[in-house]
Amino acid sequence: MKKVIGYVRVSSQQQIEVDNSIKNQKQRIIDFCKRMDYDLVEIYEDKGISGLKSNRDGLNQLLDRVKHRNIEGVIVYSLSRLGRKLQNVIEWVEILQKNNIEFVSIKENFNVNEIYGKLMLNILGSLNQFEVSVLGERISDVKQYKKSKREVYGGKILYGFYRRGDKLIVNPKEIETLKTIDKLRNKDNLSYNKISIILNNQNIPSKEKGKWYPSSVRSVLNNKVLDMVG
């Protein structure tokens, strides 16, 4: 008889106290294991915990149990109970696969040991990659738009600007330093390392009021701030 463990989760007190979906999920798992003749040794649970959180006591206990490899399967009522972030769900399922542990989601009739389950996992992985790519493009578009409007679009302020509210204001001293760097690099053909030495010898501070390094010289040039200010 295959030894399996279950996992249940609800995200609000209302679900715990009124809908009692923890109880419902557990019963679905128990009934499923009886039909399949599985030995259900334990059910881990998280009450009042959002599926967006990856760090959950019940889930952590389940994953620790998996690492000891003394069970053969994990059963959930639905994929959404495992998590709301597709990337996290895929990562956890892959952990189970690496440990040769069967994973079943009852509602979706999803079993990674079967052809349909493997296909569905591949589809989910592709959807996740598409979602990540689209999100990356959106973030990039927003950054470019804000950059064109000289608005703050990230945690670090570009060398050549300072922040005033949500606006980027030109910093004249840093712009002059950028012009010097541009000349040393593109007209005098000096290396990034030599330029950093010159700046440090002249006591010109970097954005963080520290030393210049070849990488930081390259970075400020690649930001194309001089093109933005004209």
C-alpha cells in the first residue's frame, strides 16, 4: 500500500470558521485515498495563510517530510491550495518529482506520474515562462516611459540626476563628470580602469560617495544620461 501525505490550506478566518473548507478538503483527500487504496499517514495544514506566501509552516513541514523520502505521494484537493503563484507551484512539484514522489491534485485530476499530468506540468511551465516574459516587458516599458519623462522608476537614481519627489532633476556637477568620462572613453580611448583611477585621483565621488571602479564607470556610460539631457 502506497504511503502518502496530504496538504490543505485556507486563506481567511471566514473560510476556517464558517465555510470550514479545511474539513472539506481533508474529507476529499481521505475519500480519494480510500478509493485508491493509499495509506494516508498525515495531513499537513495551513489555516488563514495566503497562497501567495511561500513560507508556510504546514507546507514547510511537508517539504521536510519529502526530503526524508519515507513517503511515496502527496495529495492536495486543488492546485490553488498548494499555492497561488504558478512559479512556486511548479517549483514544489518539481521537488517532488526529483524525489520520485507522486503528486496528485484531486480537483484537476492531475497526477504527474501520468501522461496527462506530465503534459499539464509542461504547459504550466510554458505559461509561467510566458507570464514572466510579459511581466518583464511591461516593467521595461514602464521604466522606459518614466525615464523619458524623467520620473523615478527604480530604487537607484541614475548618476547625473537627483530625486525631488517622483521627478528626476539634473545634477550639474554629475553631468560635468559624465562629460569628462565620455571624453576620456570615446575621444581619448582610455580603458574603464584608467578612467576610474583618474576620477579617484581627482577626488570625484561616485553616486554612493565612494570610489570609482571600472564596472561603475561602464555602468554610468551605458545609462546614456547625456543623451537624455542633451
